[in-house]
Amino acid sequence: MGSRNRLQEINHELKKLFTWNYLKGLVVNPAQLPLMAFLIIVAELILNVLIVERVPYTEIDWKAYMQECEGFLNGTLDYSKLRGDTGPLVYPAGFVYIYSLFYFLTDKGHNIKLAQYIFIGVYILLLSLVLRIYIKTKKVPPYVLAITILTSYRIHSIHILRMFNDPVAVLFLYMSMNFFLDSKWYLGSIFYSLAVSIKMNILLYAPALFFFYLINLGLKDTIKQLFICGMIQLVLGLPFLVVNPVAYIKGSFDLGRVFNHTWTVNYRFLDIKLFESVYFHLTLLSIHIMLLLICLPMCIKYFQSYCRLKFVQKQVQPQIEAKNKERKSKLKKDIKMKLNSNIDKEEKLSKEQEQFINSFEMMLQKSSQKSGNKTAKKIVNNESEKAYSINFDILSQLFVLPMFLVNFIGIVCARSLHYQFYSWYFHTLPYLLWCTNYTIIIRFLILALIEFCWNTYPSTDITSAMLHICHISILYGVCKKMSTELKMASKVQ
């Protein structure tokens, strides 16, 4: 009987898959993202293989990466002497170790096709982690993610055709965010620090992460997490720090580095002298600090709400599970009692009308089975409707938005954005735009214009200005909505 009930439940669920509401939900309902996420990953896997097989590889930094790692593998630990065709090594030690692994796997970097397939794996894993965040937050409709992810020319180029280190750093960042969402603090800190050790742009998330630590863990445990992050940097950099500490720190974390105007995407309209001016850099830094001072108080309130609701979850979730377990056991008892009641009735009828039942035994057996199944199904349906359930995953929004926002502020105030830097924030754009009150048309228009700016090579005065307008529009829209929601929440309290 139990197996028949399960089959009927499966059949019922299969029928739901072909209803209009369910199919519509797969496209527009953020709560139904898991299936669409799986389809996006499958489509991306096929698309990336086609790109590798059909689009010619163009050398930019891969050869230089291999030359820098080759120097390290040959025994050079003085960072000032590690160089490639594009100049000196300017990334932390984590980059050296990971790309040294790629060096061995790809026959000293000569097997480009294999390297591209390795980066397909990197991108698919990155995408899985990003989509897991979107699944938890239930904020963005599935069709938005499908359109945005599958149609970006520049992102596929960065990951699969150019094999920059930026996607690898961002991969570790998204790993850390997933661990933080699961309250696995030590793993989150470890992977965040590993991300920083690959490229220091991940430090853009640091202001938000620091307050997230402080509010959720308190000062003592915050110091522990910061100690873990610092120790990882120290251990990874130790071989180089011992030989030439100044060269390592200056090469890996050079905050005063002057970028080449040739590759800029966001400041093409500036004169080269102004672009390289220290005063210009200090102005951008001042704007960056000012925007953080404006936005961090709102982010802190989001983190405080996250902390309080996480506490409620810890208190309530065990009670919900216990109550549902109690209902489940009661459900089984009700089914047994109902079926036994049916059997007793049948036995009673067989005594009173023995000759009748003997004549129509097979027919009554079928009728009894159908009746039993209907009874069981009715009880299951009624009980499932009463089952307690609170989806706490949506709390993730209170963590994800401040993290994405603080990183985005760093992007807005960047002294220069090169083409591979698009990977720093591309996957956060749909989330940020769906945290504004803009219409769907405006949101998609901004996404399309940003993609156009990043796809224009070389950048022009117009595309650079347009990119700034889009960035400022997103920042204004997000901050305005956050401010409005926090004011409403304070009135309710």
C-alpha cells in the first residue's frame, strides 16, 4: 500500500510539472530557480565547449603568467626578479601557486586547449556558486539570469579565451560567501583570504565583511577571523617575505600602482596626465571613503537584522522540525486506523452477505483497494497542507546585498577598469538592479548598456561616460531603496 501511495504522489508531482502556473514559475518565479539554474549550467557547459573548439585563442597574459611562475619554479624567490613579457609580477603568492599548478598540468603552459578546458571547469564551478547564492536569496527571476549569463560575450572571453587570474580570485570569493551563508565562519575566512592571495581586488569586500564579523560574532571572534585571514597571507607569502619582504609587499599589494591608459574602459575621456595624476587618484579615494561612510550605516542595519533573524531561526527551526515529525507519525497512525477501519467494515459485510461476496469477490477486492488508496491520499494531502514550514534562506538577502554593494562602490571609484575587471562584478549586476525600484525595461537597458561598454574595444569617450552613468544609476537606485526600506522598518518598530 505504501509503495502505491508513493507512486500516486510521484504521479501527482509529474502532473504539476506540466501545468501552466508551474511552467510560468520556472521563468518568472525566483523561488523556482533551481531547475533553471541546472539548465543554465548545462547550456553554459555546451556553449563554452563550442567556444573553445570554434573561436581562435588570442594571447594576452597567459604566456606572461607562465613565465612568472617558471621563474618561481626555477628557484627565484625575490619578487622583484619574477617577470614576464608584460612586466613584473604584481599578484600575491596564491596566484603563483595556482598558476604553477596550471604550468605543470598544461605542459609548461604550451597546451592551450587543455588550459581552456580547465578554465571551463573554473567557470562552471564559479557559476554554480553564484547561482546557489541567487537560489538562497530568491530575489531575481530565473529568466533574468538566463538572459544575462548566456548572452555576455565579454565574460566568456575573459574566462575561456583569455584565462585571466581575475575569475580564479572571484571563484574563491564566491566560495567564501557560500560558506558565510551556511554559518561556516572559519571556512569562509579561509577562502576569502585565499581569494585575496590571488588578486587584491577582493579587498573591496573587506569593509562590509569586517562589520559582518563584528555584528554576528562580537569583537573577540572577529579578531580570531582576522587572525586566520592574516595568517594565511603570511604563510603563503613566507618564502618570498624571507628573501625580500619589501619587494613582495610592494609587488603584491601595490596600492599606488599606475595603470596604463591604453587599456582603460572607464576613463578614456580623460587626458593621460590627469589620468595618471596623484591628485586624481586621491580624489577618487576620497569619493570612495565618502560613499562607504554613507552606505555602511545602512549595511550595518541589514547585518543587524540578519543577526537577529538568524538567532530566531536557531530557536524556531528545531521546534518546526519536531512539530512536523510529530505530525508525520500521527499521519501514519491515521492511515493505519483508516485502513483497518475499512478492513473491519469489509469483514462485517462478508459475514452478513457471505453468498453475495463469494459471487463478486474479485470486484469487491478491487473496490476495496481503490477506496483504501483514496483514503490514504486524502489524509496525506490534508496533512501536507497543515505542515509547518518557514523558509529562512531569504535571510541571505540581508548579507548578500551589503557585500555586493560595497564591492560595487569600489568598482565605481576605481582609478581604472581593464577589460578583465568586468568579472569582478558582472554576476552581481542582476542582483543589484533587482534591488532598485526601476522598471524592468530600465533594468535591462542598464544591463545592455554596461555590456555594450565592456564589449567596445578600444573604449571611447562615449562608452566610458556611459559606463559611469550606468554605474551611478545603479548605486543611486540601490541606496535609495535601502534607505526607504530602513525608514519603513524603523516606523514599524
